[in-house]
Amino acid sequence: MQDNIMLLSKSITRNATQFFRQLRAPTRFELMLALVSTGAALLIAWGLYAWLALANLSLIFLTAVLTSAVLAGSYAALLSALLGFLTFNFCFTVPHFSLEVEEQEQLLTLLFFLLVALVVGKLAGDSRQRLLELSEARLAEEQERLRSALLSSVSHDLRTPLASIIGAASSLRTLDAQLTQQDRFELLDGVLSESERLNRYIQNLLDMTRLGHGDMKIERDWVAFGDLVSSSRKRLGSILDGLQIKQHWSDDLPLLYVHPALIEQALVNVLENAARFSPPNGCITIEACCSGSYRAEKSGSAKPNTDATPTLLFSVTDEGPGIPPALRERVFDMFVTGHEGDRSRHGSGLGLAICRGMLGAHAGQIHASQGPAGIGTTITMSLPLLSTREEAGNEQ
């Protein structure tokens, strides 16, 4: 018995010492949380006072301590334990509304509550701190992984076109007298093609940065889907050489009310991705259709006849190796290419991630599926369609 009393005394002394070492001015959040949790415990305990024993009521205040520990840490838990101890003593021990305690049993209950509250609050607060540190460590590890992937991507995807440009420029300078006119044109075409590739990659990096910081401004305008496809194909230029491009959509597609440059960039990324994985002389199919029923207005836009939000569905299908089912969602994450191997062929893994961000900024969606007859991949995108009346309402 004497040993137990000594252990209890040592434990109280140790926890009290730890508390006073941590003693500082509480933050506003810690103080408010301790007051609110203790006040809530008081109301609940007061309502149950007629049905529960004193020791059971102390568990309600112990719950307040745990709540403070989980939400704000050890210091808030210690504040809550002291407030709970004083409130419990003042309101529920005899004599009521006094800090005096007449009955020895109630005094032991109070001391036991204080001990348990201090220990449990400290343990819960420390556990919370360890979880936060673990989360920070995991976040730092993930950031380091992304940083390494970005550096690897940048070092490769910037160096490759730059090496080609430097090589072509060096040949033009040192071998000018030995080159035919056709050779010069081919070298200049190479410089132009690699410069455009470099420009697209830098644009992707800038767009991903803007999307990540929420700085992407959506300046909408009316644009035809066919015009977006034509501009995208023109920007890709020689990348689509040697590939068959099939286009299927009706001439009366409604206009899109979008940021034209962003949706065009999304199409460029998807088409470039399809071209990378397509076999020589392969076929890329671009299709588009509307969901629901529409009635064309004189302005050229579409007015839905149903209450459901109408959408434009458009897809790009290639004849490449396809994407494994387990990776069809992950390919829209940064630095995931869907295949192992030569990065110069498969790219940096930014294009589809940027597409998802750009379409998401327009309340659109994107997903990957298997191509027709189990061949290749189909990237399907959707964008909501607005009528002129809806667009005017949104701008007011």
C-alpha cells in the first residue's frame, strides 16, 4: 500500500513538474478550446448528475481533456485538466459551489481525476505531436520525391531539344559550304520543331505552377470546337506527320464558352501524348458529341431543353500499347507516364495532369479508357455547355 502511494506521489510530482516546465501564456485557440470543452463537459455532467456517480461524472471531464489534446496538443490538455479539476470540485463535491472537500472519498476521486487527466492529456498530446511530425516527414518526403522527379524531368526534357538545336545550329555554321539547300532546310526544320517542343514543355511547367498556386485566370469567350482542334493540330505541326488524323463530329455542335487558350492547350497535350505512343502510320481519332437535347439559337450557342446541365463530350483515341487498368487514374497525376522506358518517347508526365487541372477549372472532367476492340487508349473529356442566357446570368 505504501509503495502504491509512493508511486502515485511520484507520478503526480513528475507530471506537475512537466506542466510547470511547459508553463507559458496560452494561445487564444488553446484557451478557448479548454474553456469550451470544459463548459460543454459541465453542462453534460450537470444534466446527468442525478443518474451518475461522482467517479463516472469525472469521465465526462476526462473526455474534454482528450478533446483538447487531440485538437490542440498537450498544453491545451493540461489547461483543460486544471479547469476540469476546479470545475468538478466547485460544482459536484460536497459542499457544493466551494473548493473545500469534506468527504475523503470525494477527495481521492478528485486527485485520481487530476492524475489521470494530466497523464492522459500528456500522452494524447504527445501522440498528436508525433502524428503531426510523421505527417510533416511524409509530406517532406513526397515533396522531395516530386522535386527529384521535376529535376529529372527538367534535366532531360530541356536538355534533349536543346542538344538537337545546338547540333543543328553547329552544323549550319561549320558545314555551311558543304550543305545543300535541302540539307539547310532540314536542319532549320529540326531547329524549329525542337524549339516548338521546348516551348510546349516550358508552357506546361508554367501552367502547372499557375494551377498549383491558384493563379489561373479563366477569361472566357465563345469558340467553336472545330477551331480548337485546327489550332491544336497546327501547333503540333510535324509531330503529327506520318499519322492519320480522323475527325468525327456534326457541323451543328454548339459553341463552347471557355478560356480558348487553356482548352486548346489541353487538346495539344492529349494529341501530343497520343502521337508519342502511336505506331508509325497509326491513326488518331478525334470525336465529339453533345449529351442531352439542344435547340440552337441564332447566336450559334446551344440552349438545353432539359434541366440537366448539357455537356460536350470529346475524345482522342490512339492505336498505341494502351494503359493498364491500374494506371488509368494515376496517369493524370504529375510525373506518371503510364509506361516504363525511354523518357524521350513517353514524356515528362505533366501533360495529362495539366489537362485535368485546366478542364477542372471549367468544371469539366477527363478520364482514360481502353480503345475500341481493345486497341490503344481513349482519352475522354467533357465540358459543360452554357446558353447565352446562362452566360449573361453568370457575368452579372
